[in-house]
Amino acid sequence: MKILKYLGILLSFILLYSCDKEEIAVFKGENYVQFSRSLADSLTCSFLGDPTAESVLFPISLDLVGKPSNKDRKIKLKVLDQFTTASKSHYEFPAEIIFGSDHTVDTIWLKVNNTPDLKNEAVKLVYSIESSGDLLRGEAQYSTGVLYFTNKIAKPIWWTGTVQSSYLGTYSDKKYQLFIDILGVVDLDPNNLNQVLEYSLKLKNYLLQEKEADRTVFEVNGVEMTVNVISS
Amino acid sequence: MNILYKITLGFCLASLLTSCYEDKGKYDIIDYNKINKISLKGSTPMNLGDMLEIKATIDWRYPDQDTLNFDYEWRINDVLISTERDLSYKIPDVGMSPVYLHVTERKTNITSRSYIQINVNTPYLSGWLLLAEKNGKSDLSYIRRDSYVDDEKVTHYEYNFFPSIYEELNSGLSLGQKPVKLVTNIFPTNEYDEILVLQKNNESVFIDGTYFLKGQDFKNEFSGGQIPGNLQPIDYRFHKSTAHVLLENGDIYWKKYQINSGVIHSGTFLSTPVLYDKGGVKIKKFIDNNYYDFSAVSFYDTKNNRWLNLYAGTSVDNWANFKMPLLFIAPKPADYVDLEGQSGYDHVYSTEHSKGSNFMHIFKNVTSGDYVMQDLTTINVVSAIMIFDIKQNVIPIKNFVNDESVYLKMKQKSYIFMSNGSKLYFYDLNTKLVKLYHDFGNGKIVDIVSDANGGEVGIATENGDFYICAVNDVILGKGNPGTEGGILYEKHDLGKLVDVEWKWGNWNNYIFGRYL
């Protein structure tokens, strides 16, 4: 009879096993804001494409972690002076930084001034999100950003991986300056392989033409400048 | 408590037994007129536009009973196309698909089903395409060879001519004006082909090879629909992973596809032409080569007298459009005509002619007027064209050709056809003799083209005549092949013929050289 009791209890549990109310979790926490790019991926604002421009508006992307709101929300930014080499004359943040209503991503447009000293040396601006009444500071790694201002050549972030190994070859300041001079652009989209191919071929053709005209282009160390793209 | 357990247990056991119920179904045997077998016989494979005729032969259990008490439904892709006992239906699309016949006994509603696989081909799969200028307009005609077998099992061929087929199948739409060239070896997928009609005035256009319907305007292959310098395209190659176009000034533009096949009209040509050293190149046309066998866009630069090749495989890779150097494994003959910058010779003709392993060039010695044939054994190793053997000799055609002659080296055969005005000659590489095939009377021969397997050549004359001529040892061995059965078909008054090409129909026909 005892066996029967245990069996009865066991069967009751089995029958009740499927009866379970499953809660679908919804976001109930606070709303956070952070930069789209991590601290490890610094930004560079370059005047190389237009060295005579007085200033440019440089975009800094933001992501919302939380729910979009039906009203604009204020963001607080703080410049970390101890890590910053840029002066106030180099940049101007908007008077009020807003994360737009119904947005999940937004952009801060930072005004960067092309001051004469940028020709000699790049300066660095380090900034960080601070929690405000509307939005809290997000992940630490994504809540601080580094932006270099320069009118001096510097390796762009896309000159790496396939762009370097299969197309443009090893980076040098001289090659990048030539790239800018020949193509009239400062950037390329590393995911657009047709664009990468086209830009690489134009640089390759220029080097070929110069060599043909006995004006072979050399790197500063005396080695002939080449690109890696195999196509013609 | 004991009672509570018993009740709970009883309840649980009862719950577990809920699937046991009394079956009240009927199992009386229905004595219906069972269909033992349905046999379908039809007119498949068939051409698009033909009527599909399928006759149903049905074997009933009680054949003496009234077999009219049945409903018939014919379906393709679950779409009802007929309720007749036998099917007569015009299939709207090419391809393979099953046709189902559902036979339902009205009294019992019992249905039997059978199917037949049908294969609908384009009626214009392969054949001769003729591009002419007629009445001030471009005119595209098509010739198809049909066959039948007589009672004595002898195969007979007949040629069917489809005049102005583009206008005919595009509701009178004009093809354009000022025709330049046809390109037919374009296979976006393995199943079908496209045709490119190159014309002046920016009117070059792709045509669907299945039904000759208008496709993309060629100018849209360039960014903004603008061909650089508004120049005319004079030749084109599609190699599945790349496309190349030759413009009238000799510039070659190309585009690289990011995925293989089926994407022919995606992306645009790069804005930069292929750049060559030595002051660039001068090119009249791309050299004929089967790109499955010899993965390169090949051409002769008459500015610097050199043979050049751009790698163009059939799948996407980083070597696309690589300028392939010539790598000589074989020793060069003493009187070798330098393929990387010869002097003293005019380039006459080049072709790949043996599944990618042989390349032939013919040069004319400017001083002596002799014609030199160079036959190379080659392998395309992507990073280079390796040359394993070079045979070079003077061929005795000097007295049979002129500077306006056109040539055709038959693939995998030992004959080179050549023209001189209205006369068609052939040179036999084995006997080393030149022989007249036929004098077509009037009209300069402007094109000599082989069919898919080298059994026939098409001859086009400037004054609008077209001939299909047999190429086999029996015919070529006759005194005058043209008048002794060599001319299989002729058509006249076609306008000013500018180009003839073989329409392959699909990729497999192209790579296997099949005449289907």
C-alpha cells in the first residue's frame, strides 16, 4: 500500500509538471546611454582631406541601453582633463547634448577647430558620460571615448586586416598621404570591397605610371612603394 | 488519508486513460471500380509554345463498367489546368515540372493519382544568330537545325529560319541601330544564356536567351548609366566572376562580382580602365577562347605587338584581372616571333583551339609577306601562362589571302578556314595544303564561325548571304566541297551582315561543345 502511496504522489507530480506559468522578462530597469565604440577604438578627426577648412562637425555615436522615450533626454558629458591634451580652442561640444525622443541611437556633433598647431602635432580629447537624471552611464568600457584631432597624417583605423593584406599593403604615412592626394578621399569603407578594390587600383596605377615615367615612388626608407592588390 | 491517496491515484490513472475511447467507425468493404494503373504518354520533351498533349491510359478493376463516371483533374504545381480525360495544354514556362492527373470516382469520391515529368525547352536553345543592318536598323535573325529520323532510321536535318526574331518576340520593339557585334557566351546561371548586342549610339542591350526578350541596357553596367567618354563598346566578356568590356579607344574596363553566378547585372564596371605599361595598348577585339578551358581574357596589343592575358576564372578570387606574364618552359625557336614585343610582323589572327591547352597565333612577315603560324602548348596556372611547347612555321597561305581575309581555326580539328573576297579556302595542318572550299560568287566574306562541335561552319557575306557548310573529311576530300554537297543551307537578302555567332543555349553546351 505504501508503494501505491508513493506511486500516487509521483504520478501527481508528473501530471502537474507541465503546468507552469512562464514569465516573459521585460526590461524594467534604468535606462543607460553609452558610446557605440569602445574605449579601445579611439577616433581620429583629420583635416587631411581639406587641410584649409576652419572647422568640421565630427560625429560621435551613442547607443541607448533601455527603452526609447517619447521625450528628449539630456546627456551629461565630462572632459577628463588629466588625460586630455586638447585645449578649449580645439573643440566645442553642443550647448545641450540631447538623446532624441524615440531614438535608440543618436549622435553628438562635436565642432572641431582646425587650429595651426594641429599641423605639427595631434591632440587628444578624452571624454566620459556621466549619469544624469534622464540617462545613466552605461558600460564602463563604452562610457569613455578618445578622439584625436589632427592635421597631420596618421594611420586610419580601417587600414588593417584585408584592406592591408590584400589591397593597400603595409601602412606608411607617405603612402596614406599619396592615397589622399590621388583619390581625394580620406576614408574608405572596409566592408565595401568594390570600393576598396577601386581605390587600391587607382593607387597601384599611379605608382605604375610614375615608375614608367622614371619617377618611381619610394618610401622614406628607400624601398619602392607598392600595394598588395593583385588585380590590374 | 489512505482513502485520499486512493482517490488521487484513481484520478491520475483515469487521466492517463483519456485517449482510450470507443471506436464507432465503419469497416464495411466498398466495392468500387478500383484503378489498377494509369499510364500517361505525352509529347515531352517539348518546346515552349508547343501544345502539351498527354493521353491517359487507365486500367480499371471492372473495365466493363461505365468508366465515364469519373472526374479528371490535371494539375501543375497544384494549379488546375484541365478537367478533360486527355490533356491538351500550352505550357507557359520553360523548365522541368511534374504534371499530375487526379481521377476521382464520383460515386465513392475515391481518387487515384498519377504523374508524368515534363521538360519544356526553349525553342531557341541553340543555333545560328545573325546580326545585320537592314533598312537602317539592327536586325537579329535566328536559324535552328531540326532533325527527324525516317523509317530506315536515317537522321535528316532541316534548317528553320526565324527572321527579325527580336522584334517578333518583343511586340515590334526595335532592337536599335548601327549594329557592331554579338556576344553569345554569356551564362549567368548554368541553365540559360544571355545575348549582348553591341550597337553604336549607346543602344547596346542584353537579351534573354530563352525567349529573346529585351534585358538590361548595357550602359547601365556603368555607374550612373554613363559609359566613360561616351565611347562605344566593341567587345565584351562575362566569366562568371568578372566581366570585361573593350571600348572603341582600346580601354578595357572590368568589374568583379562578389559572389559567383546569377549576378551578371549587379554592380558596375570600375571607373578606372586596366592600365598597361609601354604607353598603353591598342586592341581590336578579345581573342576567342573558351573561358572554362582557358580562364583569361586574352587579346593582342597591336601598339606594342604583344599577347596579353588578364586572369578571369569562373569563381571569385583575388587574382581576378591579374596581368598574367608568359612563362616559357619550352625553348624558343631561332626565328621565334616574340609574343612580348615582336617587330617585323603584322598580327593576323589568334585563337585558343584545344580545350585551353593550345593557343595559335598567325603573323604576316612585313618584308616577305609570308604567314607564320605559332602554335603554343599552354597551361593557365593563374599566376602565369606557362608555355610548354612552341611550334612555329611558315604556312603556305600567302597566295590565297589578303589583308581583309577573315580566319577560323576549327577547335580540335586540323583545319584553318580563310577567306579571300567571296572565296572560302581551308588549310589542312596535316597535309599542309590549301584548298578552295567554294566561291560564293559575289559579296565579300565577313565572318566564318563554327557551330558547337565543329561539324558545320557559318559563312556570312557582306551583301547579306549566309551559308551553312559541312566540315567533315568526306566533304573536304571532294574536288569542290561547296558544289558537291558541302553547302547544307543558304539564306539571302539578310541586309548588311555584321556578325554571326553560335548561340550555345546553356553552360553545359558551351563547356562540352554540344550541339543541342
